[in-house]
Amino acid sequence: MDIKITRTKNPKRKPEKGEKLGFGKIFTDHMFIMDYTEGIGWHDARIVPYGEISLEPSAMIFHYGQEMFEGLKAYRGVDGKTRLFRPDMNAKRANSSNERLCIPQIPEEDFVEAIKAVVKVDEDWIPEEEGTSLYIRPFIIATDAFLGVAPSKTYMFIIILAPSGAYYENGLAPVGIWIEDDYVRAVRGGIGYAKTGGNYAASLAAQVKAHDDGYSQVLWLDGVERKYIEEVGAMNIFFKIDGKIVTPMLNGSILPGITRNSVIELCKSMGCEVEERRISVDELVEAAHSGRLEECFGTGTAAVISPVGKLRYKNEVFTINNNEIGDLSQKLYDTITGIQWGKCEDNFNWSVTL
């Protein structure tokens, strides 16, 4: 892929070492853009200074939500090298979302090449402190100026970069999770497995309700029977019950998380028994009551591993592992981040070094 690079003449102030970064609030000097036109395909790949984009008010993205996005990170390793974590998986998932949303496929090698290219241009924006990273947000939007309900004939593929600290301000401190028993987010046959903004918009009302009651995230039940655990708003979910690692199976309404897949592979390599299956909220409540629920944690690109210390369902609150991070959660976090930062041997060949 031929990528034209236009460097900024007005570089921004970079965050200083030790400066609080937050998550997704600061953006680098450059961004990648590529256009799609029906009959031509993807074309005009370029890296340009980060800035506003111009769209018609009638652009279809504003009216029908035809868009997909991805999320991954670049890390400054302890050896000074820049690493990406499993970008090929993001490319595969992007095209899975594209297929469901009637967005043209992007060759996986081009998707990864575009990420590598823009990260390389802004490589000096990658923070070096432990726990920090350069968050990478690739996304595609429909750009046709047309108010008919149909797939767009033109699109923009854009990648922006954000130097970021920990997703949660309290780091690995266990969070509280609200099991939602009113709203639903997705159903099988819908777009729950796609990485698209509509899924997150559908989660906001419950998220606000949970936050108002002091909980960090919402844990969704299935949208049909309203009894089976699915996923957290921004993460997949895992439980350690009687020594077994249990996570909801992928059923079309759950995002196939890349960290989720990594955790499953790691747990199996550690000799843990892993079950991907349906787990009802009643089973979870019974396990909590009986003391068999030993650990609970979420997995995702942003937080990596997020220990859960408290679950709320209806009017009952369950404390897990004395509201402390469990041994398995800590080990998984240390291993994955160790691979990402080049501290641990990468026996899975997950890291891609620039």
C-alpha cells in the first residue's frame, strides 16, 4: 500500500513524563485516512496532521449509524522497542464487523500496515511509564450525502492515536459491577458481536443508572430470556468457580474480545480448566452465596484485566474475594502486560515489533 505522508508544521506539546494522561483525552500530531469509492475501492491512503474532517450534514453516518471501530495499543517496551499486541486479530474482527454492517472489507495486511505506519510517524508520543500506552483507534464511517436507508457508496477509514494512562484511575483496584435487569443491549441475530457505536449507545442509559449508584460498569443479561450472563459494557467477563474458569460462550450477541481470547489461551497453558458456556445469573448468585465464586474479572484492550470486587443483582450485593484482586487476576495481568512491554517471553508470538 502506497501511503503519502504529510507531516505537521505545528507540532503539539507532548505530555511530560509523569503527567496525568487519563484515557482518550489527548491526541497525537497525525492521523491516517483512506477513502473508499464504489467502483474504485479503497484509495488515497495518507497520513496527515491531526485535525477536523469535513462532512455533509446529510452524510449517512449521522443518520443511520453505519460505522465500525477497533481499539488496540502500542507499547514502549523495557528495551525501548515499540510493540503492538495481536493487531492481526483486530484486522480480522474489523472485517467481521464490516461484513455485518455492509461496509467494504479492508485487506487485513493493509489494515495492519496502516496502523504500523501512523504509529511509526508518531512513535515519540508513546509514553514510557509503566501502565501507560498509545491507544490506537481505527474506525470507518459512511460518508454518502444521502438520506435513503441503504449501504453507503463512499466511506472514510481513519486511525487516530491517544497517549493514555490506566483506563481506571484506581488501576487494579477491584471495581463494582451492576447486573442490569431492566434494559438489554443486544440479541442474537443483531449486531452485538460487531464493534460498532450503536452497541455502546444502547448501553448508556443503564451505565448512567449504575454510575449514579456507585458502580463502574454494567453486566448485561441476554436479551431473550433475560437470565444468562453476557458481557460488561466495555469488557468480556470471567468467573472462577470451584477452581474452574468460566466465561460466557460467543453466541452472536457478545463481542469476541482479543484480550478474552488471550486469557483463555493463557489459562489453558497454565493448566486451568476453562469452560465457555452459558452461565445463568441464578447460577452466579448461588455460587456467590455458597462461597464457590472465588474470583471475577473483566477483560478488554483498555483495562487489560479489571478485577471485580462487588456484584449487585436486584437488591442484593455480593462481595468477591474480600473485595481484593485475586491471584489468577493478578497473574493474568502481569503476564499479558509483561508480554506487551517486553518483560516476559512471548511464547505465543502475540507481539509485533515495529
